[in-house]
Amino acid sequence: MSNTDAKTFDWSQFKIPLVMLAIFWVIALVLWQATGRIFYLLNFGYIGLSLCLGLGVYAGLPRRKKLWGRRLAQFLIGVYMLLFLGLLQRENMQLEGFFFYLLSGFFAGSVIHYLIAKVGGPLIFNRGWCGWACWTAMILDLLPYRRNKGLPFSPRWGLLRYLHFALSLTLVLGLWWGVSYRVQAESQTELAWLVGGNLLYYGIGIPLAFLLKDNRAFCKYICPIPPLQKVGSAHALLKISGDGEKCNECSACVKLCLMDIRIPDYILKGERVHSSECILCLECINACPKGVLTVSFALDKRPPIS
């Protein structure tokens, strides 16, 4: 790299990757010191580094190749969560596992994962988990319908996610109080929950994507995780923002939005995108021909939940 290149290199584009790395390493250090378990240092340190690498690759690549940064983060984190924590450590990472561990008072990795990534975490990094780390979505995003070519998102269909959430909770409570089922740490039973739950998710998500011609149909209509994230993501510090005066309503961002959000509806009103459907995939930023959109870190005043 020449001296000229070094002077013109824009380090500011790597600010968010470094901030995310710092956040996860703070979490890693705090949990390590609080519990004395080096697992937490390695676990959250690895996740933070993986996310930083993915975001860094995204920032450094040209527009048409930026997608590979998100894919890198998805596989580094998703495979680690599913294969290492799930299959090898035999920990139930499904939503039902989270409920069971809470009822038993067992401070497992699953509990920490849900509290940070899906309950408290959205207050900071929105639904970034869904866009950059989910092991279900890492497979669904490989399907051929990157652009939604099927039915448009319907809020009424999205109610199925709440039904799924309620059924999962009802199943757990029924087993807990009805037949006195208790968590069996690192057992074949926990492994069966994990494998069975993931096979069910993939078994529904993949056919649904082909049926509706939409890779993220499962996320929009069936996944039980968004009910946990909705309030936090609406008040998230990290959100999509833009310059409404430069937006010409070409709808390029809408066409590539994985979650069918009407992004100009927010930008033209001088608002950040506070929709709880936003997964911070950054596809809209990459699609905008005028460079209107960006990610901003701020505190909104009473953002509505939508």
C-alpha cells in the first residue's frame, strides 16, 4: 500500500465492527470475573471476534460482494452455537430449553445466550442476531429467493409467531407441572430436544421459502423468537437511518429488504427505522444507489413499536 493509499484509507468504516468487538469482550470479561469460568471468556470472546470479522469483511468489500461478510459471521457463529454448544456440549439451545433452564434455576449457556442475544441485547444491537448469527437463517439465506418474489408481508400472518411462542411455553409448562419433567444437563434428552427442534424448523422453513418464494418466510410468519425481541428492538440504539432530503423514493431498499419493511416511510419523515422487523442485515444500505442510508447509534425519543 502506497503512502497515498494509506492516507485515503477510511478507517471510520470499521468503527461499528470494533465497537461490537468491544461490547462482547466486556461481556466476556465481566462473566469470567463474576463466575470464574473461562468458558465465558472464550465463548463471548469468540462470538465478538466472529461478528467483528464479518462486519469488517462487509465494510471492506465492494458493494456487490458485501453479502459475504454477513454470511461469514452467520456461519462462524451459527455453526459454533449449533455444533459445539448444541451437539457436542449437549445443551438445548431451543426456546424450550431456555424456558426449562429458567424454571430449574440452571444458569446454562442457553439462558445467557437468550438473555444477551434475544432479550436484553436488542436494546443495543437491535435484531442483529437474526441477520448475522442465527443458525436457522444461515441455511435459509442460501436458498434462491434473496429478493422476496412471493406474497407480501402481512401482519396477520405474523401472529403465527406468537402462537408458536405460546405453544412452546405451554408445552414446557405442561411437561414441567404435568409429568414433573426436569432438565437433564448434557444428556441425550437435551440433545434430542435440540436436534428435533432444528429439524422441525428447517422442515418448515425450507418448504415455506419455496412455497412463498421468500427465504425469510419462516422468520416473518413462524419463528417464535421475535416476540422476545419486539420491545427491545423498537428502542434499540443501533438502527438504520438516512437523509430524507436525498431520498428519491426509488424503492431499491424496499426491493432488497429481507423483511419487507417500507424504509422510505421512516426516512422521509426524518425518523430512523424503528420497525421491530428490522434485522440489521444492511441489505438496504447496500442497495441504495444514492448512499442515503447508514447505521446510526442513538437514543430515540419514545419510538413507537411497530
